[in-house]
Amino acid sequence: MSKIVIPQELLKPATRQIVVIGGGIIGMSTAYFLAQAGHQVALIEQHRNVAEVSTLGNSGMLATASTTPWAVNGMRKRIFSGLFSQEASTILNARLSPSLWRWLMRWTSKPELQRYQLHSERMHRLARYSQQILLQLQLDYQLDFEQSSGLLQLFRTEKELAATAPLQALLTERNVAHRLLDGAGAQALEPALQTARSVAGGLYFPELSSGNCTLFTKQLKAIAQASGVQFHFDVRVDAIDPHDGRVALKIGDDVLQADAVVVAAGTGSARLLRKIGLKVPLQAVKTYTITAAIKNYEVAPKLALQDDAYKVTMARLGERIRVAGIAELGARDTGIDDKALRTLLKVTQDWYPDAANYHNAQMWTGNIPMLADEVPLIGATSSSNVYINVGHGGSGWSMALGTAKIVADQLSGRLPEIDIDGLTLARYRR
């Protein structure tokens, strides 16, 4: 392995040398904002390029209003009932480890569910901030990442539709633009639903959107590269050693010195942080996507869709449709679970059966890093000059830009632009 060296001619007394570990949407966003703040930034990724792991299978949803925890009342019942169903939104794998079992019990515990609204508020705060930043980036750089406007949350039964009353009250309180539709209204808004099996109604969010997260991440990489960010791929950081006001990164037989480091390595973050005595309760939750080429444009969706019953999303990415969802707990491999595949295909057949070649679709499965409260952890740690940006779960893209900007502001000695209460490690010390 060749030694990584930050050229001395690039260093300026007024800047800091900062290393970002992780090349997904979280790490890439962090590197971009640090460079914009004037720092000398190196991004280290153990794969061949950015956006090659969790970001590669991103759902494509930029859904500020629906950025809420997966765990809701009745979650345990839903998990265990899924054991006896041919389709399920959450799959309990038999190979549960003791640590995962403890995490699962906390994730679905009564205290966590009682704090659902608090967790939801924190996620929404980050997502709304991220949305504002994304809009500014689009204006500044004229970005085109196959984005489309509008999201329709669909309900299969009148009972599901009636149960949205508390959600609508919360949306109104947060000033989120939305409109309740009956079945006919949903089909009029999205004509492709005319062939759907059952549409009781929906919630329409005109200001929400979807897009190609992988494409966006690579566009951000090009911008960051032009700003001086150095990229080092196929490189694995073995350990972090903060000392004497700096941070040493062990990479094979080499050691890279930096003024600070940001750990944004997804599910790999816990391994690095444990070595400095920080136990972050991250769990790897396996999720799935299928991406299919559109074959009948007249019956293909124009809006992003969210299936409330199965917690599955469908997003139009240019000439393709991406279907994403399923939380598989306890899996340690990247194999395709038949139940997960059946669930995704069922949703496609129920809503847009003739839109795409689903059975010839590209399958992806991977792990996303999730905390029991599902709110990201950002900012400084107890180790000098070691910062974190981890735990975004299934809403990574919706919150990525906001968390990255906050971390960059903190490292630059600036106050964050939004309230960060509940987003830092301090929430575990209360």
C-alpha cells in the first residue's frame, strides 16, 4: 500500500488538515462543506469510488415530511406477525446476536415509542435544513440528478386513511404543505394509478421530491475535487489515535497525521470508534431495492410514491423506477431473502403493474447504520479532534447535507445555523 501524503504546498497556516473517513453521501457532503470552509480535506474510502455501498442502493427519496422513525406503536407485533406472512415490511432473521436483540428490544420499547414525536421532530429539523441547502446547491451549480417533484403517500384501506388524522395535525403544526385525497383524487393526480388494485386515498406533498442519490454524490465529488479535496480510494483505516492535539490514522504500515478527523463510515464507524473507547449503539439493518427499466411510459409514475402499509417507496429515476424498502434484522450476508423480494414485487404489481420490467430488474441489498432512536449522531466526541457524523438510517440523503454543514461549522469554530439539541452525544449522557 502506498503512503498517503498531503502535499505541503497545499497547506496554509490559517487552514486545518482534516480527514473524512467514508465516501457515501454523508462523508462526501462533509468533505464538501469542510472544503468550502477553507480547510485542506482528504477523504478516505475503502472502496473504489464514492457511493459504492449504502448510497448505491439509496431509495431516492428526499422526503422532509416523511422523515420519521420506522419504529411506531405496534412495531413488535408487526415484526413477529411477519414471521408467518409471505410478505412483510420487517423481517426477523433467525441469526440474532445478543447485542442485536438488546438493540431490538430498545428500538421497540415503550419509552422509545413514547419519545417518537421527539425523535421525529429532531429528524424533521435536520431534513428541512438539508432541503434548504439542497435547493441552494441546485441554484449554485445547476445540478441535474434525475430529480422529480411531488410525493404521494398511498393508503390501501379506509381504516389506514382515517388513521392519518394525527399525522395531518403534526404536518399542519410543522407548516408542511400537504393535501388529503380520496381514491379518485389520488388517481386524478397520478393517472398511472388507474390500473391499481385498490386506492383508498393518499396524502400529497407537493414540495417533496426524489432523485438519484448516487448521481448527486458523484456530482458533489466533482465539485469538491475542484475545491481541492483529495480522494484516496481502496484504502482502509485500521485505527484512530488522537494525541498531542492531532490525530494519527493507522493505515496498514503507514500513519497519516491530521489536525482532525470526521468518522462518517456508515456501519464501519462503530469499529473505529470502539478503538478510542466510544461505544456508539449502531446496528446494521439490511435493506433492499430493485431498479427496473420503464417499458410503458404512459402507465409509469410521475410522482414518488410511498406505500404506507408495506413501508415501500417507488421513485422515478429518469428512464428507471427504483423500488425500496424492507428492514431485515439480524442478517449477516448480502443474500436475497425471498420474502423481501416478494414484498417489493407485490407493491409494484399493486400500484404500477405494467410500468416496468420488474422481473428483469437489478437487485441490490446492503446494510444501513441505524441507532435505536433513529436520530443521527453528529459533532465532537470525548477524544480531542475526533468528530462523528453517523446513524442516519433509512433517511440518509434527506438529512445528509444538514448534518454535514453542522459538522463543518463546528470544526470551523462557527455556531451551527440550526438548533442541535438532541443531535449530539450529549443525549446519551442525560
